[in-house]
Amino acid sequence: MASSHVNALQAKHEGLESRLKEEMSRPFPDAAKIQLIKKQKLRIKEEIAHH
């Protein structure tokens, strides 16, 4: 069960990574949105590390 949870977290992390790349490739990236995505990625990464 824990591994499926970790897999779901990793998938979510990858999704956030693609959103981050997409935002940063825009002509005028939204710095606040980038910060929010980075914080979400960090929280997920920490949760994965605790499993």
C-alpha cells in the first residue's frame, strides 16, 4: 500500500515539474505561480522521503 502512495506522489511531483517547465518557458512567467509550484514539489518530495 505504501508503495502505491509513493508512486502517486511521484506522479504528482512529475506533473508539477512539467507545469513548472511550462510556466518558465512562457514569455512572461508568473513568479508567484513558480514559487507556489516549487513549494508544492518540495512538500511532495519531503513526504516521499518520509516513506
